[in-house]
Amino acid sequence: MKKKLAVIAAILGIVSMGSMVSAKDMEITPGYYDVDFTKYDFIDTSLNTIQFPQGSASFEPFFKKLDTLVFENRGKVRILHIGGSHLQADVISGRIREHLVKEYPGASAGRGFVFPYSAARTNTPASYASYYKGIWDKNKNVQHEITKPLGLLGIAVSTRDPRAEITLLLDKYNTEPIWGETSFRVFGYSDSNDVEPVLRIDSMDVFGTFDASSQSYVFTSPRPIDTIQIAFRWADTTKQAEVAAFITDSLFKDSVARADSLARVADSLRMDSLGITPPASSSQQMAQAVAADSMFQGDCEDVLDTNCLNRDEDMQAALDSVAADTVPPRPHFTLTGILAENNAPGITYTNVGINGAKVANYFEEICPLFEKEMSYYKPDLVIFAIGINDANVEVFNDKQFREEYDKLIKRIRKVSPKTAFIFETNNDSYRKVRKKKYVQHPNGEIARKSFFMLADKHKAGVWDKFSIMGGLGSMAKWEKADLAKKDKVHFKTAGYHLLGDMFYKALMQAYFDHIANLPAEAPVVAQAKPVQAKPAPAPTTIPAASSVAPKTQAPSAKTASSTATAPTKATAPTATPTAPANAKAAAAIQAKVAAPAPTAASAKTAAPAKPETTAQTEVPAKQPVAKTVAPPQMPKIAAAAHKDVPMPEVVKQTAQPTQPKIQVPLKPIPQAAEKPTAPAPSTTDSK
């Protein structure tokens, strides 16, 4: 029962939203959001909202797509979260994705863009695992020298090894399977078209269709899969088999030795940074535990340390060069990304991040394939989290920072003009001045102001993470509360999860505010056609008095202002002749639909105005066939996979008709006699 309540609570957002129905009204016990913020008194939860300096009108296309998905179970909603090391680790974004997929069962339209980061010898996002075979070299948008054109993800790997393979396990860390992908687009190319990727399913090779315009290969799986295994087939398969069979032992051992050497160096650095000297037998287990917490793999503990990152890149380039000199010319393939989706309606949430990335690292000179690959994703919402690396300087040029964001936004709008934007302000951070010496970094406040200026210019939203955390110097408090790392830049898993929970909550509140402001549709009054008079037939069914709102009871201002809270479109039932077809009546009926079901006690106290008599005497001669409002349905496959998870109660209550038959309103009918009652101001708007 607690799990069911937790699911419902997560959908509602567990916040009081002024005119919206609160968790207390719905008698819902908090689940995922039952966080004791008294021990985190430095966090300002009152600021946990999406702020809209120019209003939320630009979000209407995004919200309407969500409406279509939630109420009609149609369409796909695509979200792109782009940033630096926070996003490559995919802990905060992974948490948001988890809420969207698990807490609205059946809402997954696919995992989105994924990549074999392990082949690039960097940390794979925490939400899935990646493995590789063969020798690969890499290009990232933060390198000094980039030899391959990059795309949306800002990273590429290339191989000439006939044994090369990559494997992505999407459900590796999920207690229950989530992903079932059927459609794959592998972005990549070979200079001479002499290598192509092959999708391996159940030990069988599935060939794709090459799309020259996008430099990608399109695959369709015969069944939903959560493991992506790709091999690379040479055009000359005989030569590929011969080269694979006669690769010298020294080359093979060299590739293994290089990987082991880098792993040992990384392990040593991590152990030294923690002041731990574990015994030889437990060093590997300890390194894995540290890596699991830090979510960062590589020689540089601080991904903001550009000097260390550059040394790492130079070392890797030198090793790759030595390996390349020992290999004769061979066909090679470059991979820039994999888009995994399915044919079901739902949400796709992609994280894009490279450790150390700045806004300019996604420009055309570095990522020329950015728009081309994005055109197959076309996000409805883009969440910007780039800025922590841009501001990690002594003198921060905020004007240049905004101009660079303008340039990046222009690239995105070229592909998806109606995209909504949310700017995520930088987290508070400290700057390292010498070993184990950190000072407060005031650029976080400067960057925060720039984000609000950008939101004002581009009619976007802002999630003010900097202020929510507690402002300047708050990172030290997060570290003391065991939510942040010692580098005072990155968070621990618990901290990322807490931020992900709060962002999801703020996003849902913005969406529920949209629903609460949906205009009530006036009922359509049936007009009888002039035909021969016939005696009116007696009604076969009469609704119980407790199942409809008393027709003599006028709606109060409080009741009228608390309508359309749950995620369902505000529709008014067909009015009977005794109920006036005006805005007040619509508001009263709408309030009844949105309110919890009446208890037995409340049914006794209410004084219905004899609906049976009214129904028998005032039913028109002929009634048009009435349509019923069907509740939102989940995809059949997802519903079967989540039988223990109920449909959100808030959707159930608003979806159930209050009368046996409800006519669907077609168009609002203007009422000249009465002016509609103005809704009460929202508490959220007044803040």
C-alpha cells in the first residue's frame, strides 16, 4: 500500500499549489519525497520552482504534448538535458528520468541517445553499463586537437580493429527491466564505406539500412531488447577474418597492458586522494567502490582541473599513436552516437555531457554534426546545465557567457523552433588555490544573474539551483551533510538524487499549474429537432443523489478556484434543463470533478434538489447520443509489466464521470447574460 501511495504522491508532486488540490486534501502519504529537510535547514525549499521571467507561454507546445500523452496516450515527448561532468555522470538526470518512467508507468518511449563511453576510456553514465573489444581511439569536444567531426554528444570513438565490438546494457543497474527498444539509429561513418555496423541479437546479425544524408544506419529489432551489441563488418570479410586470426600476440598484449596500466594509475591516484593504502588483495574492490561513489573515472580527480585533463589527453594520444604505428592501414569506422527508441507513446529523456565541457565546446567548429543528429531527436524541452566550467576562472566574462549561450540556442532553434528552455543555474562551488586549500567562488552568483537574463531574453524558465542550495558558501554545508564531494564542486550520489527529486517536483508543479489554468469548456445544450410530438420515454437509469453535485448548491469562490488540479483536461458535463449553462455552473461541476469523492457523511448532510423528479419531468423528447469521457489509458505492454503500480489516483478521480453519461463539449458557448467569475489568484503566482 505504501508503494502505491508513493507512486501517487510522486505524480502529484506533493506540494501545495494555491488553487490546486494539495497532498493533504487528497489524503496522500508522501513516498519518494518524504525528506526530512529539518536536517538540511540550509536548503531553501520555498525556491524550488521553475521561474518564468517572461511568463510560461513558450512552454505551451511542450505542455500540450504532455497533455496529449497523459490524457490520450498518444505521441512522444522528448527532453534533452545538456551540461558537463554532472550530466556525463547522469546521476541527477538519471534520477529525473527514473521518476518520469517509473512513476508514470508506461511513459517510456525509449532511452534516447547512448554511447560506449568505456571505449573512450571515460566514465559511462551511471544508469547503464558499456563494454568494448578491440583497440579504439577517441575524440572529445574538450580536447586540444580534434581530428573527427563530432555530433550532439560531443564525443566519438574510432577503430580499425577487426575484432572491435561494443555492448551497452541498459538495464544493468535496474532491479526490474525498464527498457525495451525496437528502433536504433547508429550515427557513424567509414571514409571509404568499407565498414558497417551490425546489430547482434540472439547470436544473429541484423543488418541496418544506411542513410547517407544523416551518416547513420537504421536498425529495427524483431523484438524489444535492452542490450545493444554492435559488431563492425568489413566489406572484405575474408580480409577481416585473416587479420583477426593473425594479429600478433605482442599487439594484443600491448593493448591489454595499456588498459591495465591506466587502471592501476587511476586506482593509485584515488587511493592516495583518500589517504588509504589498502592491501593488494582488496585494492581492486576498493577502487570499484570509490569509482561507484565518485562517478568519475580517469587520472584526474578534479574534472575542472584543465591542466590535468590536458595531460591525460596528451598521454592517451601518445599511446594511441604508438599503437597505430604498429598496425598497417585497415578499414576503420567512427561512431558518434546511438539513438535507441521504441514505437510506444511516452517520454524520451537524453542526457548530454562531457567532463569539463563549456558552452563553446558545442559550437559548429567542434561539433559540426550537432544539428544533423539532433534533427532525429527534436527535443520539446531542453534543460541547460552548462556553466560550472565556464565560471571556474578568476575573472568571469558574463557578457561573453551570454553571447555564447545565444549562439548555442540559435543552433537548437534551427532544428526545433518551438523548443522550450529551462536554465539550471550553477551549483555553488569552491576554487582550489593550493593543495587541500579551497576558497569560495563568487562567480556562482554572477552566473546566476546571467541565467536569469538569458531566460528573460529567450522567454525561458529558470531552476535556481544556486539559491535553492543556500547561496554562496552552501557547498561546504552540503559536504558536511555528506551530500557533496571533497572537491566542493561535485555531489555524492545522495546529493545528486536529492537535486533530481527537487527538479522533478518543480517541473511537475509547472505542468500542474498549466493544467489548473486550462479554461473550463461551457456545456453543449442539446437542441431538439422539430418533429412530431411523442410522449417522452421514462429514463432507464437515474443517478444517485450522492453521485452528482446538488443542483441547488452554488459554488463557493474557494471551490471554484481549486478546479482542474489533477492531470486531466477540464471538461464540463452536459447540463440538464434545471442547471443553467453558464460559467458558474461549469465551475461548480468542474470543482466537483476535481474534488475527492464525497464520503457517506457528506452525502447525508447535502440536500439534493430531487434529481429524480427533475429527470422525469424535464427530459427533452429526443436526446442526441452522448459520448463518454474515457479515462487516460496506459500502453498495454507497460501496464502488464507494472501490474502492481496503479493508475495515478488523481487521474482516476478526474477521469471518472459524475453521471452515467457525459456529453463531450465541442466549443465554449459565449454567455452574454453573465460574465464568467474571475478565478481566485494562485498562491504560486503571488509568490
